[in-house]
Amino acid sequence: MKRIRPHMLGVDRGSKVLFSDFEHDGEMWTGSGPRKLRTAIRFSEPFVTPPTVTVSMSMWDIAGESNQRADILAENVTENGFEILFRTWGDTRVARVRADWLAIGEASNDDIWDV
């Protein structure tokens, strides 16, 4: 369990369209087999330590004639940002995806002095 001093609690959030492959016949839309995409995200300001990050799909447009397979997660979390990893496999065709994320961790506090 991560414990955060209440006077240093920081929360950042965002939303990012990861891809829109149906517009240009991209790999997620036309491909088959394993496909993955990494997208770098920077926080609005750095955390003191790497925060806890959750990622979810807030919009997905996916072909209905095959199985709908998707995996999304946060990787390589640092004080400054992280990467969203989206992947699909098999015969799944994904037209587009938007991801929302939430980061919670220790943020700097100008009222705390290092003496």
C-alpha cells in the first residue's frame, strides 16, 4: 500500500485519443495477429515520487463481426509521466480508441521546507 501525506496529495488526469486507424487503413483496423501501441503521457507537473496510475478506455470503436479483444494499461510510470500500452490480437479490428487516465501520488508543497 502506498501511503501519502495528506498535505502532499496530488491528482492529475487526462484524456487522449490513442489512434484513429479506420481513417487511413492503419494496422489496428486492417491487421491481424498481435498488435500494440505505446503512447507517452506527461503529467502537468512532476510528482515527488512515481504516482499510482490507472488507465481506462473511455471510447472504443470496434468491428462487430469478430471477437472484441483489448488490453490497456499504464507502464513505465515515473515522476514526470508514463506510457499507455494498448494491445489487441487475433482477428479483432479496432477503428479508434480514447483512453482516460488518473494519477494519484505525492506532489511538491511549497509550504514544506527542507531545512
